[in-house]
Amino acid sequence: MERIAAEDVIVCDALPVTTCEVDTAGEGRQKLKELLDRSGIPHGEMILEQMKNTWGMRGAMLLDADSLKRLEPDHQRGVRATYMDVADSGDDRSQKNHFKEALVLATKVSSHKNIIGEICISDDPDYVTGYFASKELGYVRITKLKEMGCPDGGRIFLFRGSEEEADDCIRYLEHQKMLVRI
Ligand code: PML
Ligand code: MG
């Protein structure tokens, strides 16, 4: 538990949600590439390749979307987006709700001015739905991004900006307090 001042908390609305139904993980991957392309993010294939390196990280990869340079101070740990929650949390927390937790996280992450997109594939072997999220396209769920039983997964936050902005972005992702109205 940590006492925090109400004025330090930003309250905002969740990203709008849409769902893209796909039949195969290959189709889902193709959809991700299209969304990256529509967002003006080049090197879609190489960005998706980076997902091979997110397994086992506690946080997310923070990737410069243009140079593909990794910006996390500690590559093994990654950047952990924390200090966010649902604004009205009267609901039952006894069961993990992948979707709600991810929507809250994606809303916080995408609201930083230098984040131009996020890709997520769950690391839960039984959960194959993932998403792309950005300010412009909202939270786009993709119903299959890996095979059932596969433990791989992770998150990539796509960044565009200067080195100083990257420092500010990491501080924001890890420490800014935020409540999200769903
Ligand atoms: C969704 O259902 O919209 C995707 C949720 C991704 C969950 C990621 C995780 O926490 O494992
Ligand atoms: Mg998980």
C-alpha cells in the first residue's frame, strides 16, 4: 500500500475498442503488420521479429520505431507500466480479466505523446487474443496471434522522439498514476 495525493492522479477514458476476427495466427500477424503500416510505422516484419526476444521479460520492450534501437535501461527487465487501474473498481477482482487489465495498460501507455503504438501477445499459454493499440486506431483486439499452448508472448511499446523524451517516457510509464474509465 502507498498513500498518494488525489491531484497526482490523471483520470482518462479508455481507448475505443474494436475486434478483428481471424482464423489463424498467421492471419493475425498479417493484420498486425497492416495496423503498423496504417500507423506510419515502418519495418513491421522486423518489429514482429523482436517479439522473439520478449519472452520472460518482466516488463515491455521499448523500441525506437524508426531505428529499432531498444531503449530500456535493463533489457532483461524491460519497462514496467504500473500505477494504473480502472476508475470504477467495484467489480469482482477474484478472477484475472486479461482484457480489462490490458485495456487499462494500453490506454495509459498510448497516451504518452511519444508512444505511437503498442503490440501485445499474451504470455499466458491458454490465451491467444492479443492487440495493437494507439491513439489514432484505438485498442484493436486480434483474436488469434499464437497457437494455443504456446508460452511465448510479450509487449513492445513503439516510441518516436529524442533521447530526453525517452527518459520522460520511461518515467511516465513507470510512475505516472492513472485511473481509466472503462
Ligand atoms: C485482449 O483480450 O484484448 C488481449 C489481452 C492481452 C493480455 C495480455 C496478458 O496480460 O497476458
Ligand atoms: Mg501475463
